[in-house]
Amino acid sequence: MIRAVFSGSRTVKVVGHAGFADLGEDIVCASVSSAVQLCANGITEVLCENAQVSVCENEVSITLSKNSSTAAVAFIEALRLHLTILREQFPENIEIMEEKVND
């Protein structure tokens, strides 16, 4: 299962594998990976924001700085919306969690 943990509107961590299909054929993993990569690249390359992006085996995290633009925050919120819609289609493969923090 893929688990996306959102901490406020400035941090997201996505971990795991969907387990929907075999490696290389898993459309759920591909969809989530593509969405997370678009979010990270949009923030760092298009908006030129100084965000922390960490990529490890089965884990990606994006953390915005406290002075990030509203556009950068909008990328995180768009990712939350996109993953929520994917979870509706694949509820056994995606979990979304919210951590309360003081932004």
C-alpha cells in the first residue's frame, strides 16, 4: 500500500508500493509516482522555490520552507487532491493521512 502523509500544507511524505500489479505494470504506483514528481519539479524547477526534496528507496518527501509562496503551497494542495481522487478509485492501494501541525 502507498501511504501519503500530509503535515499541514507544507510537507508531504509518500512511502510504499501500491501492490496493484506486478513491477513495471502497476498503474497505481506509476500514477502516484508521476504526480509526486510533478509536484516536486513544479515547486523546485518551475517556481524555483527552495524546498527540501528527499528521494530514498520507496519514500519521497517534500518540505516547503516557512516563507514559501502560495503557489508552492498550491502544488502540495493539488497533490493532496489528486491522491484523494486516486484513493477513491483504488482504496485498497492508497492511504492518505493528515498530521496536525502549526504552519
